[in-house]
Amino acid sequence: MAERCKVEEEIYTHEYLWRSSSTLLNQNDPDLSYHHLLPALLLSFMAFEAFINFLGIVLLPNLWKDEKTNFKGKGIEGKINEIVSMLPQFTWKKGQYPYQRIKQLEAFRGLVAHGNVNSHEYMAAREDDGTHFQFQHAWDSYLTKSSITKSREDIRNFCQSLLIEARNVSDHPHLTFDAFEGSLASGMSKSI
């Protein structure tokens, strides 16, 4: 009979989401369509949210045990506030980049997550080829490869700055990696 052991493992959701986004952006198509750009940006923002939750679990495990109750109505900024309170050397510049662009991505996330119909009325000269239709969506300004690249750089930079300070107060092994460059999971087992 096999020896029994106690297994402990952690799966790092933020790493999976970031790599999934990267894969979508690294297609060999120079003219990536919204089919790649929209999920790439959404997954990048979700990776940011998952990274914040990862830090919360590492730095404030008791608070994060009941995350839904403790942060109801406080949003991602409420979570970041709690994390920052544990990082005395961290200076959070809410009104500046990189955080400001991340904050703008919350609106994009809302557009996608809530999926409302985007209706417009406007005057145009009728064209036989149909070019008088614009079919512009509120998310269009977010969905260029250069815009997504900038957003991802800002997400990475902000998360990296939090991570560097978190290393000063925690010895969690996943903090040894740079933001979004760590292993997908870790585990250990002990004989019982």
C-alpha cells in the first residue's frame, strides 16, 4: 500500500490569466482583430485583479478568508488600500500612471462584463456601399495592440512595485518571481 501524505498546493490564477492574455496577443497576425484584442485586454485586467487577491491572501490571510463580505462595495481599490497598509514603504500614486491607466481599465471591464447593448443615433449621408454605418462601440478606444501593450506594461509595473514591497514583509516563495513571471503552481507533501 502506498504511503499516505498530506499535500499542500497553490495554483496562481494571475499567472494563468496573464499567460493566456499574452498568447492571444502573440498571434502571428499583424492585424489582430477584436476577437483576440478584447479577450487579451480583459484577461490582463482579470490577471491584475487576481494578483491583488494573491497579495491579499499572502499578506492578510484572515481578511481574505471572507473576501466577499469584507470587501463588499469596496471594489479593487478597497483591496489595494488594505494591502498598501501592510507595505509601509509603498507610495501609491492613485492619480498618476501606472495606476491611472489601470483604473481606466475598470470601465472597460464593466463594458464587457455587463454586456449592455451599445446603441447610437447620428446623422449621416447615405452611401450605397453602406459606409454611412459606423458601428462604433465604447470599447473601441481600448482595443488597439499599442493601447493594450501600454495597459499591460502599466499593470505589470504597478504589480511589480507592490511585489517588491511585499517581499519586505513576507517570505512567501512566489514573491521571489517578478510580477507575472512565476510558476503556475507550487506544492509540497509531508508523510503522515
